[in-house]
Amino acid sequence: MPDLICYCLRVEKPPIVAAIEAGCASVEDLSACLRVCTGCGGCRPDLEDMLRFYRSESETSVTPLIRPKKAV
Ligand code: FES
């Protein structure tokens, strides 16, 4: 099972990614939302990595690629 992130709560990667994209910004947010990291805590480093990766990805995806021209 390659996508299993939280072994204690049996939570896989897709719902965690969805929760991050829906606004969860910390491990505590994910714990409140999905109960991940409420057992042994061993998944915390993976969750922190996922938060860094998916939050930075969403921040860069909203950056406009072309700046609007100034009105003359
Ligand atoms: S692996 Fe997530 S709480 Fe234990």
C-alpha cells in the first residue's frame, strides 16, 4: 500500500492532499480534519513534507504568468 501515510489511522495520501488543497495549513489542522497524527505521531514528518510541497505548489499556481499592462 504505497499511499498509506498514517498507519495508525489507516489514512492514505489522497484525502490528505484534498484536505491541504481545501485549506488545512498545519499538522494540527489535518489532525482535526482527518485524525491523522493522533496515534503514535510517526507520520508527522511525512505530513509536514506534504504540507510544504502542496502548499508551495498551490501558492505558485496562483501566481499570474503574465503581468497586466499598466493603463496609459
Ligand atoms: S502513523 Fe500517524 S499517528 Fe501513527
